[in-house]
Amino acid sequence: MSVQTTSSKQPVNTKQVTGRRTVHYATYNDLLVDAERLAGMQTKTLGNWSFGQIMKHMADSICVMIDGNSTFTMPAPVQFVMRLLMKKKMLTQTLSPGFRLPKKAANMIPGPTSTEVGLSELRAAVNRANTEPNRAPHPGFGTMGPGEWDEFQLRHCEMHMSFVVPAE
């Protein structure tokens, strides 16, 4: 059972955090193995969310990838620019920390979540990603194939999981 500690009560500028792990996931199962391993030990997070919140956010993001999110879509001109300038990088490189979700996407910011609940939701989301072929349009990139969506999600998860480190 994981004991969660966080480094600070004050908001952390996640762009400036040091000590993050370097992680790479080739599959959702790789992500789940890492999450389960960390849930079995004492961890600390270097950002603003607990480990449970991180896993819930990743689970919610994976489900939005499948089901869509009617509350948040970027305008077509923004999607065009994102596809042109950012898509390739965001599918091949771990995402940069510090992105703030727009107010319209507030439903993607998790409330307090235990490690156990977060891990349970992540397991269910990974199962869906591995078994359901549906992929909704991305709010910024528009229509993407399953492989592209999966690569984006794995890069997104790498960034968030890099903030979870074993406690000293």
C-alpha cells in the first residue's frame, strides 16, 4: 500500500521542478506496471497533485480519448495550427510540464483521490484503451487514428508519472 507524501503545500511551478523521473511507456501495460509498482511503496510527488490524483487524471484522459469531451474543443484555426506545429512533437516526445488546462476543461482536474482509487480507475481505463477501438476527436488536434491517440496519451502519462518518485 502506498503512503503518499507531497513536497509542499504551496502551489508548485511545475515547469521548474527538479528531481523528476525519466520514464517512457511503449504501451498502456507499461504504464500500469509502473503505476502498480509505485503504488506498492512509499512515494512522494514533486508537483501539485497526489499520486492518486495523477492516476485519476490519466484515467479520465484515457476515457475522454475514447468517449470524447463535449465541454472542451479548441476552435478550428487553433486546431489547424496545433496540427501543423505541435502534433508530431507531442506524439513522439514526453509532454512539457506546466500546461494549465482552460476553465472549460476544469472537469479534467481531479479532486482529492486516494492512491487506491486512482489506481483502480487507471486499471479500468487501461483495460478500455486496450479493448475498445473507438477514439474521439482530440480537442486540439481533431481527428486522430487510434495509434496517434495512444502515442499522445502515453506521452501525456509519461509527463505526469515523472512527478511520482519513491520516498527517500
